[in-house]
Amino acid sequence: MADTTGNSKRSETSAKLDEVRLKKEELELIKLEDEVKKLEAHRAQFLENRKQTEETLAESKRKKLEQQELCNHRKGGMDLEGIAGNGSHAYHAIAKHQLGDGRVMVLCLRCQKIWMPGDEDYKEMLRAQTDNVMSTSAQFGGMRFMDVHQFQDGTSA
Ligand SMILES: [Zn+2]
């Protein structure tokens, strides 16, 4: 009889232990599910941020190309007209720069468009009139590049 009581107590204890273990596993599962949810939210946020960054970059690239398309690469123009690329001056707002290898690149100081040998309109832009002085790689260092492109009358593009 004593054995039976002992057995039943033992099985009662073992049942309780099983119950506790089960609860513990359930809690661990909930914790894991929670972590997975957090990770998924994190990942979704990351992807969303990346998408927005890409969209912003694409948008600013599109705007820049549009600005370059509209720019006449000339000096002058009243206020915003000039800034928007509607220069009224005969001279071009361009800077020519000779690279170390001898090639000359042309840069519009208004829309930042760059022409390299072989580009469409390169020859035309190379011949375009400007009173800016051509710089060379020897002068190219720090801010020097922009310094040498101040206009002769002291204004800049
Ligand atoms: Zn331009």
C-alpha cells in the first residue's frame, strides 16, 4: 500500500514537472516568435529605407539630367533665369580642364554637365567661347580648380 501511495505521488510530481516543462517550452516558443516578428519588422524597415533611398537618388539624378537638358551653359541671365540655365551672355559658363593624360574635359559651371572627348557635343563645347581660363592637372589641387575659373570681371558662375 505504501508503494502505491509513493507511486501515485511520484506520478503526480512527474505530471507537474511535465506541465512546467510544457509551459516553459510554450514561453520559449512565444519568445522566439516575438523575436522572429521583430526581425521581420526590422528587415521590412530596412528594405523600405533602401527603396526610399534608391527612389530619392533616382529622382535627384532625373532632376539633374533635366536641369542639364534645359541649361544653355551660358553666363548671365537675370536672377533665377540664370541659375535655371537661361544664361543670356555670349560667353559660356564652362570650365575647360586639361587632364594629366592631355585630354581636355569641359564642365558647365551652371548644371555640372561634363563633356569628355567622344561625347556628343564635345567638340562644340570645346570650341564654345568663354573668358574662363583653362586649368591643367598641375593646377588641380584642393579648391584651386574652382579658383581659376573666376571670371575676369571678378564674378563667378
Ligand atoms: Zn549647363
